[in-house]
Amino acid sequence: MKTLDLDMDLEFFLSKVPLFSSISISQLRDIASCFTSMEVKKDSIIFHEGDLSDSMYVIRTGAVLIHSEKKEGSLFQVELKRGDFFGEMALLSDLPRNATARVTLDAMVFRLKKNDFETLLSGNKHIGLFLSRLYARRLSSGFEKGIRKPSFYSVSSSDSDLGLSHFLYSMSFHISTESHKKVLVVEPHLELESILQKFDLKSVACPDQSLFSLLPSNLYKANDFKWFYHSSGFSVLQVHKGFSENLVPVLPLLMENLKTRFDLIFFSLAHYFGNLEQQAVRLCDKNMILINNTRPSLEDVRQKIHRLEEKAGVGLDRVRVGVSHLCGSHGIPRDELKKELHLSETPQIWVERSDVALKDQMDTLKRFPVKGPRAIAREIAGVRVGLALGAGAARGWSHIGVLKVLEDHGIHIDMISGTSMGALVGAIYAAKGSVDHLKRQTIDHFRTKAMARKGIFDYSLPFKGFLRGKKALNLVATAVNQADFMDLLIPTFIVSVDILKGEEILIETGDVAKAVRSSLSLPVIFSPIRHMGRWMVDGGLLNPVPVNILEQKGADKIIAVCVENPRPRLQKATKSPGIMEVVSRTISIVHGRATSGFAGKSDIVIYPDVQGFAWDDFHKGEILMQRGIMACEEVIQEIKGLVQ
């Protein structure tokens, strides 16, 4: 029988586990009541490879080794520690365990049984979204070979005239041109060949008759299907309208064969929801719906999403919602849509009001910042690049040099995470996606020490910090044009610290300038700022290079920039250091020690040579930017290999 103390301890503990961090306290209380605790000794086996799946586990204390062994040797091996969870994938796939869990250090684990886990997943979309992104990252890094990659997607719309074909074919184009994946679009509704020709699709012969080998011989006829091909590499299979209903009972057989030749198969379901559409939704790994966001359409959209979710069933982020701007002149703001429709995240804009969308043509331009169909394509293809910009005060100007090289070489960044000075540089860059704009708004203002002091330093009585921080706040607010996070052209995530609770805080909504000011609050130097009901200080105290944030947000490739070298050069003491030097070196030591764990989670780490520069050398921006350029140029070929 669990005690009240254990329940309260479990609620608090689960709130710190990333899997449950987005859930309200009241929900956590209900979830905690479903867990049971287990004390397990070293070398004990929690489950064996091949066992039936009946539970998932969260580690409270100790360590657990997850490993798989076959005749040919170990397939994968990882040691999990406090706060990690395991066993959930087998529950989702309903397959036997694909690994053994062995305790390597006496452990307490919390156990959640299968029925409770499924109830938890169906009632909390944030958990499904988190798991979906986690597994996407694992798949791209080869971490867990037992996970099945999503292959089948249904794509539908809440109404006609939302640009579904424009979105679907543009997305297929970008997947084909930015990855090696073979893409097929199945069209059970689009009958006019002239429509396909608008998208430069050419009629071709069936590429492989064996794709229909599993269909009953009395059912399949060659003229029931037509094939089309686009020069970018994707194919379209058009199903004769009268034959669509015949596909319902044999759709699993057709899908089984299609998967042998194509990596990704999209079923274009338009705005219908008949027997064929319901069967496709049930069978697909993911289901995407393009919605009209005008207020008169809200209730209809809500019902259609609900029908999709009911048919899709329990799973990882099974239904994904995007917005079309082709209908109506005034739409509901996306953050309000998230609340109204109870979505797991703020919906992206999949179709903008552009000439190509209005004419129902394909968008083939490689625009940056990345958005619309191309943004979704890069996510599905597993090629999204995340950039983590670390803390470092004035030395963070070197981040601008790194961005300059990436921009010059056409390396498109899909998301940015930033701490302290990395938050400032990242947010201003994300506002326009332009290094020229970033440089004009920052280091060009501080070409001399006097200009830097005038533009940044607003001294106060040092009860909370030497500087008020209002000038820094105004600098960012002007540079981002008073932006909200929703206004940024590149998704950006900023890390701060609640100084009273000692907790890391992720900021991704609201006023951008206040978020950056929160992350900039170097203790003693800047006064803490009250934001989101908390007293915030420098995010670098707990997370100097926020790579883990990009992992959580689904980045496939991660580039990190660290200006605090974990192995600083030794310097001879010439005189007693002053208070500002003591503060500066203290922060560098804290940041340097805290950076030790991020490198292993990054694909590439860039270390600009900025040693010898002081925290307040804001007037040396040109030199520091050059150091970033030099460091990035050294690894640019490696970066190109990573993203291409």
C-alpha cells in the first residue's frame, strides 16, 4: 500500500521528468496514483528480451542497463539513470520486449501497467508528442534499432479549397529533393489527369506489377490504376474513382506491397471521410489534417479532428494539425486555436496565401527561413537542423560569425535554442533570418568601449545586480520589432533559471525581449527579472549549451556552439583580481563545468577561440565575430556532409 508521502514524492519527481513536464499538477496527481514502486537490487533483471510487454518504468534512483544481444553480438546498449524511462515502446507496438533491462546499481523504479499507460497517452497529447520526437531523434541517430519508422501518412483537409494538393505535392517535392527517401502519393479521389499535369506530373507505366501481387486476381485490373512521376523523384498512384470502395478490405495488402518499394506513402483523402478514408486513417502511422482557421468553421473543424482521433486510436502524435490561410480574411490566432481545439502544440501554417497556393501549383523554392510545406517535409524526411547557441557574455558575439558562415554556405537552420548571450543572438537572428540585420542591431552599435557602456550598461545600487538590464531589454525589443515568439521566422527556444527554486525554465511563448532579458541575467552583474511569475537569472547556470532542448523539439541534426572551453588555458596571477574579474571567472568556471555533458548529444560542436576576452568586451564584436567565422570554416565541410 503506498503512503501519502510516497505519492507526494512521486508527484514532485514526475514533474521533473521530461516526459511528464508539460502536465498539470492535478493531472500528475492522478497519474502518480497509477504507479507502483519497486526496489530492485544490482544485477536483477526487470524484464528479458522476448518477454511479453505489460508495463513501462521510470527510474527514481539507481541505474538500469538496456541491452540487446543476438548471435551476431550486441545490437545496442545504453545505461539509464534517474529520471529516465523505459519499456514504453513495446507497449505502443504491442510486440515482445526487444531488449533486456538489467539493474547495474540498486534502484527504485516506478512501474505503470499497460492499461494505465494507454489511458495516460490517450488523455495527454503532450506525452505522445514528446515520445514521437524522442523516437524520431533516436531513429536518425541509430540509437534504437527496434523502433519501426513511420511509413504511411494520411493527408486530409477540413474543407475544400484549402490548398491540399498544393501542400501535398510541394511537401513530396521537398522530401524527394532533400533526402534519399522514395515518396509515393496515393490519390483515390483526384480523377482529372489535367490536374496532375498542372503539377508537372507525367503519365508513366506501372513501375512494378508485383506491387499488386497480393490483391485477389478477380479484383485487380490494370486500368484501375494510373501512375505518374515527377522529375524530382516522387510518384503518384491514381486510383479509379469507381474502384476506391473495392480497396477498403484489401487496403492492408496493397500497403504491404507498396512499402517494399517506397519509404513514405501519403494517402490524399481530401475532405471526405467515407469507408476508404476511415480505413486509411486507422492503418496509417500518422494522420495530417489541413484546417480552415476562421471562427465560423471552428466547430466543424473540431468535429472533424475528433473523428480523426477516434479512428486513429492511441499512438504517438497520431493526428497532426496545420493551418491554411486560403479561406477567409480574418483567422483565429494560432495560440488560441491550440487552446480551442485542445491540440498538443501550436499548429504551424502549412499553406500561406501566396500566388502558387492560390493557383494550386507546386512550391519548389528552397526558401529560408524554412516554412510551409518545406518545413513539414524536412521534419518527415528527418533532415531538420537545430543550432544550440551557448552562454558567454560578450564572447557570444562569436555566434554571429558562425551564423555568417552557415548563411554563406546555404546551411538552413530549422530551429534555434539559446542561453544567455546565445539567446540574444539567436532571437534577433530568428526575427529576420538575416546575419546582416543581426550585425546591424548588435555589434555595429558598440564599436568603442564608450558606445558599449552607453548602450548596455545602466548601473544601479548593487543590491540585486550592478546593472538594471533595461538597456539590454530595449536593445532586443527594438531588434526583434517587439516580437512575440509566434512572430519569429525561425522557431526559437530560450533557457532561463528560476533563482528561487533552482529550476531550469524553457521559454517559447510570449514576449521575446523579456525572455531574452531573463536568460541574460548573469547573477551579480544583472539584476534578476520578474517574468512568468518567477524571478529569472542566467540560463547558463544550469544549461550553458541547450542541446537537450533541440532533442526534445525534434531536431534531427544538432550543431552546438560553445564559447566556454571546458579546458581553459592556465594563466599566471599578476595581481589580485577585482570584483568584476572574480564574477567573470566564476561564471566561466560554472559554464565550463556545466558544458561537459552536451557534446555527446551534438552531431558537431564548434569552439570559437575566444579565450583572453573579458565578459564585458562588447566593443570587440568585429574581432569576436571573426573568431566565430574561423571556427565554423574549419568544420564547414563536416557540416555540409551532415546536412546533405
